[in-house]
Amino acid sequence: MDYKTAEKYLKDIGQEQLLDYFNELSISEQSQLLEDIQKTDFSVLENIGKKSAKPRGKITPIDAVSFAEIAQNRQQFEKEGLKLLSEGKVCALLLAGGQGTRLGFDKPKGMFNMGLSRNLPIFQILMNNMSESAVRAGRYFPVFIMTSSINNADTVKYFEDNDYFGYPKEKVYFYIQSETPACSYDGKVYLDKKHRIALSPNGNGGWYSSLVASGLNKVLEKEKIEWINLFGVDNVLQRICDPVFIGATALKNCGCGAKVVNKVSPDEKVGVMCKEDGKPSVIEYYEMDADLKNQRENGELVYRHGVILNYLFNLRALAATVSCKLPYHLAEKAIAHMENGERVIPAKPCGYKFETLAVDMVKLTGSAIAFEVEREREFAPVKNATGADSVDTARNLLIKNGVKL
Ligand code: UTP
């Protein structure tokens, strides 16, 4: 794209501020900016002002695969899960493209040391966990790691330096997630530098389209993988490629399994499994009104099955969803940007980033189970530096579960 074309294009879409510093740039910086303009998907800006990406359908409760049912069928579920793992039909996918702004750690979150008397980074905990499942199944499964352009180099180097934490290197595949532009509250896209558009990772729902864009879906096809266990970087207690969970989802012929924990209170900020227009779905905490949140039956919250970002997706069910566009959610964030010729790093939110969410894929798969797991044994999120869901609360839970820190 040349300057004239860019100028006309940006004028048409009301983004001409992106050329404010053009005349100050070197030739190579000018071509970098023109390339950014050409590559950026400005259509996400249409989501500003929409109350919700899409109105919700009729929400009703879902019956989970309960602790009692799991206890009764554990052997059968486990046998099926181990069979699928040993046949090489399952892989794991770690979502590590987030920016972890709440934790305030300036490296990839997985590099955060949970140890007290020893070095125990989050990546080590997660890879140990996967090695355990692999050893039980007698086969190492592929592990895909989604990073972002911001943290990819640090993440890959850390795995290299730490010998892949004992996991076979040839089974680990990294890819970088796609990006969306960040803008001010009035919809003007920010410049991160005079010659670079402010871009940010497109949310954890971007994992599948970014995997396809990276070409790594060929590995899935070549290895004839049928199931992907998707999980977040920040739950240090979760079980990954848990054979009981895999077996339950597969034996129930579902397109998706979601591990769920009982919410601690109606106001806990987690999405919950429910039915939407009769189909399994996830509703986010901010989409639930007080009535829905507080509804009880026999003393128990009706909408209590909190999701913990540990899903099993069937690839065939996912392929059927490829043509369905995931909705964009607006996240209010502090965005570094150029202002009057200076780069400012605001302490408070100053605009929007656009993110798709993995939770929105559950409904698209058409059939899903909510699989109950014990909170104290499988959910220790490291989100904040202090307070709830922080390093301290997660460390306490690790200690309770016998992990030496
Ligand atoms: P969070 O919703 O906690 O977001 O991510 P975050 O960016 O890591 O943290 P904050 O909100 O800035 O504090 C949940 C999971 O989704 C991944 C994260 O790495 C984490 O595993 N994620 C999030 C991505 O992989 N890409 C994204 O664009 C966003």
C-alpha cells in the first residue's frame, strides 16, 4: 500500500490520525507503518457501542456430570481416556498468549516462580503435570503452546534453557496468536510508536484460528488427533489430559467437555455452564443478573458450575464451527500509546482491546458436558499480585495438595 492509498483508506474509515507522524519517519519506518495499516483488521472497531456482541438466548440450568456419577463410573471413564491417550488421539494446548497485566510480572506468566525454597516456575508445574499423564498412558502427546508476538521469544527461550522441563522437545510446538488493534474510547486506533499501530493479542478464543493460520493444524491431521485439551497458563493445580475427564466426554459422545468447580459465592467472577436455548453454553459472570446469580434449589446455587478454562474439544465438532465467527468482547485496558509526540504508558484504562473468548466456542460445538472437579484439588488461579486468586492463595493450595514449595 502506498501513502496516497493509505491516506484515502484511513480517511474513509476515520483513522487518519495514524499518519500523524508519517513525515518524521525514516523510509523503512514508513513502509513498516504502511504494512501495519494494510494488515490491520479495522472491522473489529464496529463492536464499539454494541452492548453485547450478541444478545443471549434463553438461559436454563445444566446438569453436570456429578461427583457421584464420576465416582460410580471412574474405572470405565479412566480406561477409555487412557486408551485414547495411548492411541495418540489426544493432544494438549496451552494458552499462554495473555499479557497477565493483573499479576504485574514483566515476563510471560508461565515464568513466574511459585517456589519458596526452590525454583518452581508455572511452566515447570504444567509440564510436570502433562508428563505424569503421558507416563500413565505410556505415550507422550503433542503439546501446542500459543504465545503472542509480545512474549513468544521469551517463552521459547525459557523452554530451550530449561530443556523443555523434561518433556520431549519434538512433541512441543509453539505458535503466535493473531492480533487486533487497540483504540481510544472514541474508537481511534492508537499508535504504539510513531511508526507502529498499537496491536494486542486477540483473546484466548483466537487459539483455533491462529493455530490454523500457523499451519500447525497439519500436525493434528498427520497424527490423526481427535481431541484437544485446552487449558490456561495460570491454574497451577489443574490436571491436564486427565484420563477420567477425557473418557467421560468421549463416552458421552460430546463435542466438548468443560471442567467445572462449585462457585464459592453468587458473585464470584467466573463464567458458568448453563444451557442457552436448550444447548450447553457458558454465560459470563457479568452477563448474569442478580436473580440468575442468586437462584437456589435445595439451598444450592442453581448456576454454580464455574468453568476453569480447562476444556476438551473434539476436532470434528470444532471443524464444524470454523465458519461461525466468534463475537468480539471489549476489554477496557491501559494501552501504551503516542500522545503529542511522546509515548505514554497510562496507569489506568484509556481505551479498548478486542478479544474473542474460548468460552464462546462451547456452545458452537453443539453438545458439551460440565464435569465436576474438586475446587481445592484442581483450581488455584494465579491472576492477581495480592488478594483473591493471587500468588499467595495459589501457593497455599499447592501446599495443601502436598506440593513442596
Ligand atoms: P486472562 O483472561 O487471565 O488474561 O487469560 P491475561 O491477559 O492472561 O491476564 P490479565 O487479564 O491481563 O491480567 C486467561 C488465559 O488465556 C490466555 C492467558 O495466557 C491465560 O492462560 N490468553 C488470554 C491468551 O492466550 N491470549 C489472549 O489474548 C488472552
